[in-house]
Amino acid sequence: MNTLTSTKSTTTTTSSSSTSLYSLHRFSTTNHRNLPIHKHHQFQQKPKSLKINAIDAAQPFDYESQISNRFIQSTKLKIAIVGFGNFGQFLAKAFIHQGHTVFAHSRTDYSDAANSIGATFFLDPHDLCENHPDVILLCTSIISTKQVLLSLPVQRLKRNTLFVDVLSVKEFPRNLFLDLLPAHFDILCTHPMFGPESGKESWTDLAFVFDKVRIGNENNRVVRVERFLDIFKKEGCRMVEMSCAEHDRYAAGSQFITHTMGRVLEKLNLQTTPINTKGYETLLDLVDNTSSDSFDLYYGLFMYNEKAMEELQRLGEAFEELKMQLFGHLHELNRNQLFGKQSGREKPYYSKLKRSGAALPSPPSSNGALPAPASSSSSNGAAVPAQPSSQAQAPSESVGSRVN
């Protein structure tokens, strides 16, 4: 029994000594490699224990960090912008600023513009679709939307890809999506009621209209739509959900009229003056804002909104009514008093109408006889027969002369 205990104790001591020597050797070769080791200090020096107080700092790619990165990436979207012109680049900057991945495609090569803001540009739509974006965002002109949509190889996309448009009319892209896209694609029609000029400083309180036309019931598809809408919520937009038909009815009376008046004023070639009023400055700003947009946009507002023709007719009728109201107040006497008689200028038509000084006859009595002329009273109260005036006789003479 004692032999076993002694053997066990010896083994333990030997093992402990081996461990101590191994630790000392490791400490000496790693931390004191350049220091000489004296024999009489080999077993007197004890290595200092190493403590790690910050695991994340020592291991930047630990499990917790990886999980956190995966969670952040799971909340971000891969958005493919089709039509990478001014408006497409304007939206892409906000998407990238919030950490989303942006792909871009357009007929024109915008590779440099895409690289400058951190987007990836694809000149071939097949390459774009093979990257399986979560969202396809159409930023094309209204009149080219159908052609661009037909050019996309949608068979290369994921089956539940979300299609979004930002056109200024809504029923047209809604019907186009429903007719051309397979039923397993989601559809969201939107209209940011601002652009690169009006939204260059901030999107706060600017209206963003949207209509969830067709969204699948799966949780991931519902969440994806909300994440896309959250981009505009985080930028401070005023979110307005309404049907496409309701949007077009409002837009015809606001946006189309605004663009029409801006282009009418542009035809007048208005210039700034040293005495501009606030109202005139507003008109000049309106001309600048509307003229900066392409005519294709204005034509699309008219062509693809069935309410636009009605508003254009109402605008013409209102202008004619305003002119009639002005001309109805232009009496010849008042104009002569204000401006004097202008020689060599033709008088208005209504000034050429004949004026008759003869009094109209009184209506006949009940027996058919004309009533007797009224008599005036003399100073003594006696009735004096009324004398016919020369103006009253003039018509009969004129008529007699024509008869003879």
C-alpha cells in the first residue's frame, strides 16, 4: 500500500516537474528569447501567468462577431436599379448610405458613376439577374417602361423577386406588371413625390405614395416589402398608402397641372427683374423645376393618365372664361376716360351698334288702343299737353324718306 502511494506520489511529482520545465522553456523562448538563462536561476524564476481580459479585442473574428454580422446582413437588401439615370443615381445614394447592396443596369454605360457611389454596374441584363437581387426597381421613363420590362430575362431571377416602379403614373405600370410578370413575382407600385432637385437637401416630410399590388403571404416576402419601405421611412418621408387609381386622379389635378403651367410660362421666356416679387420668384422657380425634366416625362403624364385630358380641357375652359370675364368689363366709356380716344384704332365691335334715342311705346291697353301721351302740369296746376320731341319725330321722317 505504501509502495503504491509512493509510486503515485513520484509519478505526480515527475509529471509536475515536467510541466513546470515545459512551461518555463515555453516562456523563456517566447517572451525572453534574447535574454541569457543562468543555470542557478532555472528553477527559481516562475513564469508570469497570461490573462486575456478582452476576448473580442484579441479575436476580432470570433463567433459572436460573425453572428452579429450575419444578422446585420440579413436585414439588408440587394436592390437592382434598372434605369440608372439621374433619378436612379439619386435613389441609389440613399440605399447605399443605409447599407444596402445596389446593382445597376442601363442602356448607357454608367460604370464610372456607379463605382463612384459604391454600386456595381452591369451592362448586360443577364449578368444583373444572375446575381439574384431581392428587388428589381424600375427607374425608366414612362414611355419606355414596357420595352425595358420585356428585355429583362426574368427566368434568371428568384421566383419570388419583388418588382417596384417609381413612375409618375400608377395604373399604367400596375396593369403592365400584372399582364407581363409571372404570378409568383411580388409587385409594389410607388411614387416618390420628389426628385433630385426638390429632395437634394432632405426627404423629411416629402410624400412617398405606395400601393401593395401583389405580395405573397410568406413571412419573408412580407418582411422584404417592409424593409424596402423602411428605407424611405428612415429618410423622413411622409408615407401615403393609396390605390393606383386614386393616385392618378389626384396627380392629374396637381402634378400634371403644375407641369403644364410651368411649360406654358417657359414659352413666355420669363426673365428676372430688379423688382421681383415673391409671387414672381415662385413662378420662376416653377419654370426651373419643370423645364429641368424631360419632355418625355411630361408627355407620359398626359398620355398614360386618362384623367389628364379631362384636366387639360378644364384648364382651357377656365382660361376662356377668365378672358370673357375681363372683356366683359371693358366698356368703351371707361376706356376713353382712362386712356382717351385713340385715333387710328378700330373701336370694339359693341361700339358700332346703332343707338336709338326714341322712347319705346307703352304697352297697349286692354281695348287695344294706345294710351294717350302723358301731360305735364303748368305752374298753375293746369295740364299742358306734352310736346313731341324732335328725337321722337326723327325716326318717322327717316322711315318716310326710305319709303318714298
